[in-house]
Amino acid sequence: MSRLGFLAVIALSATPAFAADPIATATFKCADDKSIEATFYADSVALKLSDGRSLKLPQVISGSGARYANADESFVFWNKGNTAFVTEGAVEAMTYADCATKS
């Protein structure tokens, strides 16, 4: 094995196995009988929406709470404490509103 190959193997084995482990899960009940199942990771969230869509979004800069968005920010999931909401499209229409977990 070349020295470069050996270093690559060491670098790969040094990657923490827990990096992809979820840190929390929550089910948000929203207005209009909608819901969001969220699995939170260190730098992203995986969402299952009651309309059948599934998305994985990276965390992006937020002034307050946690904000997750796709590349063009046409889909944004906001979370603060036990509340959440979703905005979609260029007009940022709130498609999942008044979402909360049971306390």
C-alpha cells in the first residue's frame, strides 16, 4: 500500500462513527391537521411531512432558534423549543403553521 493510501485509510477510520447518529426526534402537530416528524442531527434535520414528502435539510444561519433550508431556500423549516413552522416558495408562504410538540 502506498503511503498516500495508508494515510487515507487512517483518515477514514478517524472519522467518528457517531457523526450520523440522531441527537433528537420530535413530532410536531400543526394547524389544518398537518404534522411534521423531525429527526435532528448535529448539522441537519430529516423531515417527514404529513403530505408524504421526505426531506433532509442542512442547518443554516438563524438569528433565533434553529433554521434548516434547501440550497435556494425555497423550503425552510424553523424550530425553536417545542414549536416549528415551514415556509415555501419565493413568497415564503407558511405551509405548516402553529406546529408544536406535546409538552
